[in-house]
Amino acid sequence: MKHPAVSIRNLKKKYGDTTALKGIDINIDDGEFFGLLGPNGAGKTTTINILTGLVRKDSGSTDIFGQDTISNYRFTRSQIGISAQEFAQDWFFPIEKLLYFQAGYYGISKSEARYKVDELFDRLGLDKKRKSRLRELSGGMKRRFQIAKALVHDPKIIILDEPTAGVDVKLRHELWEYFSELHQTGKTILLTTHYIEEAEMLCDKVAIIDKGEVIIEGTPKDLTGNQGDSGITINISDTEVDLKTHLNEFSYSHENERIHFISNDPEGDLPKIIDVLTKAGCHIQRVETTKSSLEDVFLKLTGKGINE
Amino acid sequence: MNWIGFWTLTSREVGRFFSVYRQTIIPGLSSSILYIVIFGFTLEKRISSIDGIPYTIFIIPGLIMMNALTNATSNSASSMLQMKLLGQLPDILQAPLSSFEISLAYIIGGTVRGTVNGLLILLVGMSLADMTIADPTTTILFIIIVSWAFSSIGLLLGQLAESWDQLATMQNFILTPLSFLGGIFYSIKMLPEWAQVASQYNPIYYMINGLRYTILNTSDSDPLTNLSVAIVLTIGFTLGAIMLMENGKKIKH
């Protein structure tokens, strides 16, 4: 039986009187790009930190490839690479040495890590900064180094906690491209982000989390289709045509000259609808498609924006 | 056992203090030279000898011990606190390393620094004051044991402290007075009766006298008691540091 890459069941955590997680259930398949969306304090980082052993859970189970993250921590932690939201600082060593240290903690010797270190410095544009200290790097370079640290032991699961926070648009797009490449090589990626566009573009599946609970989970397309207000509105000039006969395969409402089609995929359905209407003899005057974003879904479900 | 991970963290700990030797090695060396020159050579005119040993030579084992234990303590304490405050600790806690491996790496880092500092003062004593060593092997072993014990104490303090201020308070108000009152500069026979009794409750007293015995063959306390106290403290604080790491108090939520 193939185990999911990450399996979280009924995970609960309290910090004093504050409930951080009320019983989270998340399943991430091997090779999946999974997004965890939620405002600050929703429980995203707590969930991640429990998976990696930094925070102790109160109850529930957390498995990585079917292995418990506490009793088999050596296996589970070696499968995970985490790019944390906060930058660590170091006053003593150049970043090249820090990257070798990071590989070493995961049981990879310097000679074994050399190829990967070179590859990461090259791919992330940090090659000329190898001998620099962390304090000498710009914010964008620090972010890239954070990602290199997550990847140096070649983990199967990559956790990206707000990986593009505070970087400029150009770098954000470069990182998106890199994350897609990693995903294509078969890596399982768990992404937390405030940038909904990022999740929509990259993720196979997303879960929206708020106040310690998963509110909804699904593919971005399903969520925007089922929970959003996507659709196509068409104005026609003649209303004599018997629409019921021609449009029986669609879900729509009709009022005077305006027909509104409910569609999860407006761009995909539009050519077919136009074709049917044209063949029925309708004169199309105006076409308008509306497509919901995850932001709209989030707003609808939580009553607030993700950055509030 | 994650040997590579353990070795990596250990070499990081050792490399860390060597990379800032001006802060971690030179100050202890220069202040000890000053102690020997100023206290030793000036007070030697008034205190000619203790147990037949010239005063300058008498204080050297105490200086070695003071340097070894303060350096061992501050290495593991400051490294742990620094990693906590600079956000580096998650890199280690999220890696496949056990609490035992992490603790041992920190303790070894502090032990190496304590031992290096202790041995340098030993060499200074031998060259400046023509000191000879009664039992060199036991001397080195004793410096290592005491450095290990105080490195473990440092790791405990580093885990518990939440700020530099807290750490400095623990070091300045507990460790430094205990070191000075342990008989670095005097024999407890020179103290009033009540102070002699009080000194016997100070573990550092046994460590200074233990080292003094291995170097000069003289001690205020029984040599076997000195060794026993050092070993018991080493085991106790090592276990304490590992258990605290496993418990995660002040370092995990």
C-alpha cells in the first residue's frame, strides 16, 4: 500500500488558553503540490512545526510516508526540507559553510554534498556570494539561501513557508518557475502563502485554514468553481428562440434578453455555448465571463481577506 | 546514531570559538599573565610560600581551573542562547538529530574551549614561573573532566536563559563568586574556621584543589574526594543537560 507523503489526522494544539489547532485533517499525496492558505494566526506554521518536530502536538497523528513523526523522527525529518518564513542569522561562517553544515545535520558528508551545494548555488544565483556572511546578503538573496538550505539534502518533501514573502516581482516569478521545476521532478511540496495568486498558479490542491480549522479543501479550479461565482453572461437580441430545447445540457437562468450560465470553467465552456446559441439562431450581442479567484472563495468562506 | 550530523554540529561548535579567538582564547590568556605577574610577583614578597610552594606557583592551578571552567561554561551557554536568539536553533531541532547528539556536540564544543584555555595557562605557568608538573597525564585529564562538567552547566544555562542579561546574571552572581571562593588565590587554611566549613560546600573548591594536587602534589582536601566530586558533577550535569534538551523547555513549544 502506498502511503501519502503527509498525513495529518485530528491534529490539536493549544498554547496556554489559546487554541491554535482544533483538529486538522490534511492528506498530501506523493508528488502533489499542496497549498495551505490562511491569514496570520490561522495555524499554518504550527502545523508545519509539528510535522518537523519544533512544536509538540497535544493530540492527533502526523505521519510522513506512513511513519509517525515522533517515534520515527529520524526517518520523517530526513524526508523533509523546510524553507522557514523567518531568516536565521549567523555571525561566524560564510554561507557556503552554513550550507555544508545543513547537509551534515542530515547525515550527508561534505564530499557527498559538494555536487548539490554547487548546483544550488548556481541555480539560485548565489555562486558569487559563497564566501559572504549572511548579513552581507540582500533580502532576496537571504530568501534564496533559505530555499537552498531546504534542498541541500535532496528531500522528497519540501515545505515552503511563505517562500516569496518580501521579494521583488522578478524574483517571485523566478522562484515560481523553480518550484514548478522541482514539482515536475516528483517532489512533494507543501506551500503556505499569503499570495493567493501563487497558490492558484502552482498548487494541485489547496486547503483553506482559519482559526485552527480546515474550512475547505480541493483543487483551485474546483474551489473557485463550486464556491465562487464563476459563469458566463450572454445578451441576445431575439427572444423568440426556444432556449429550453437547445440549452438543456447547461445550467442557466434566463431573464428577458440576458442568459446567465453557471460554469466552473467559463473559458472552457464559452465556445460550446456560443456554438449552440448560434446554431439555434440567436443573435449574440454581448458576452461576459466572470471567474472567481481563490481570494473570492476565501472571502466568502471566512468573511475576511487573507491579509487581514 | 547520526554520526555525520553529530560530527558536523561538534565541528561547528569548535570552529565557532576558534573563528573568534580574540574573544575566546586571548582574553583568558592575557588576564592570567597579568594575575601571575601582578598578584604573584607582588604578593610573593608578603606571602612567601604556602605548604612550601612559592605563592606565584600556588595560584597557577587556580587560574587554570578558573579559565577552563569559565570558558567551558560560556561557550556552550552563549552558543545555545545565540542560536536561540538568532533563529538558528530550528535548523538543528528539525534535523534528524537526537537530543543526546545535540547535547553532546555542544558539551564537546565547550570542553574543547575550556581545555584549550586551561592548557594555555598551564604553559604560561611553566614558562613564566618555572612550574613543574607532578603528574601531567592526570592534570590534562582533570582539566578535561572539569571543562566537560562546566560545559554541561553552560548548556543548561543556555537552554534556560531567554536573554543575555539573564545569562550574565547567572554567570556573574553564581559561577564567578564560587570560583574566587574556591581557593584560587589562597589555601583555605588561611581562612577563619566558619569559612573553611563553608568552602567545603563549594564544588569548585574540590576542582581547584584536585588540579593543584595533580600539578603540585598538595591539596587542602582529599585527592580522592576531589576526583569523586568532579566525576559526580560531570555525570550529573551532563544528564541534566540532555534531559532538558529532550524535554524541550524554553526551546520548543
